[in-house]
Amino acid sequence: MAIIALKAWYLAQYEPIREIIQRPPDIRLSRNSLLKSGLRTDFLDDKQAIEESVWFQRYLDGDRVEFYIEGSGGYIISNLDLISQEIYFSKQEITATLEPMIYFSGQIEYVDSSDIIKTALEQAIAEYNQRSRLQLTLEIAPRPSESPLRLSDSQLRKLRKSLLFVADGTPIMSLKEPSRLILSSNVCTELGYALQSKQTGQILLIHQQRSDLKGNWPFDLPQHQQLTFETPRELNQTLLPVVETLLKRFNLTP
């Protein structure tokens, strides 16, 4: 029976899958068995080439070594035996499934704040892209005025695949009993989905201070994932450093 070789790419740093598969694979594999949480394979490349590879040296050093295997997804090496030419992979979520995109959830109830945040995001992304090895784009959540509140499959996918989800948490009203600030229902829906589908470090809640509304915030995010501003100038000065901090894990800039 003919051996069907699987292509596998070593993931040294964040790179979207569509870019990864454009370069030659780092290793060719023959699958022995597929388990729910793992994959047992034989490698088809020369052992000397494996021993001289960067990823094998990292494996020997005890580092986490990630691969994207065509048709199977993301894995990390759990065990490798050069004598038997066998590699056991464990299934793992990888950043390569994400797109170099920032998803912005704005509102239509207090549109001034969303306009300010959108403009600041565009400026921050333009400055960031001057140093980034991958160009980031900005995806704006659609807000049809007469459509019911519903997230389409396309919206959910873009939100889930974004490197960073940014929400306009500026309150639209407040309650006296209990003292609670009320956010846009659209923003709350998307933020709730983001909290379930993304890592907390990939979420940023921005809100403009309103002297006419007082109360407690309905969401409790770490302080470094919240940004408060009063004026557009203040936001323009503070947004880029926060974005850079949250995107640092992807190693996009020097």
C-alpha cells in the first residue's frame, strides 16, 4: 500500500495558516494512528536532517514545539524517537488559526464614542504596521439599523479569528437601584461571545467617561484590558501602547 505523506510546518512564531502553507513543509510524516487528542506518526525525512533542524534542537532543550499538520490542525510534539523514527503529537490550539486582524465592536446608541475609538484604532494600526512583519487590518462589526440583534456565522468567525477584540464599553444609560451602568446590547452580545471564545489577553474594553452617568461596570476585566478616556487626544496618546502590549505575545514587532 502506497504511503501518503502528510506535510507538517514548524511554527516558530505567529503566522496565519494561509501564509504557512505557501512555503515548503519542514517535515513529511506517515500517519500510524489518529487519536482523539493525539496523532502517532513516522517521519519520512532523513534522520540527519531532523537532528540538524532548529525545531529538533528546541525539542531537546525541553521547549514547546508547535506544528501545523495539513488536514489535521495544530499539534505539539509530545515524544520523538529517532531510532524508531516515530513522533507522537498532542492536539493543541495554535495561534496560526487566527487572522492578522483587529475586530471592533461599536455601538449606535452613543455613536460619538465609537467614532472616536474607530478613528484612534485606525491611527494606532497605521503606526503599528510601520514596524510589524504582518500588516494588521481593522474589521468593523456591522450595525444594520433595522435588523434584529443577531450575530451571523461570518461575524462570529471574524470575531473568533481576530488577534484582538476591541469593544466600546461606553455606557448608554444607568440604573439607580442597583447602581449599574448599561452598555449597548450589540456590544454586550459580542463581548459575551468573545469572553467565551477568546483568551482574556485578546480582549480590550474601551469606554469614554460620561459625567452624566454614574454606576458600576457590568464586566470585570483585568485593569490592563480596560482603557478609559475623556477626549480623543487622550485616547490617541494611550491606545497604541496598550495595543502593543496585548499583541506582544504574537511577536509581530522587533
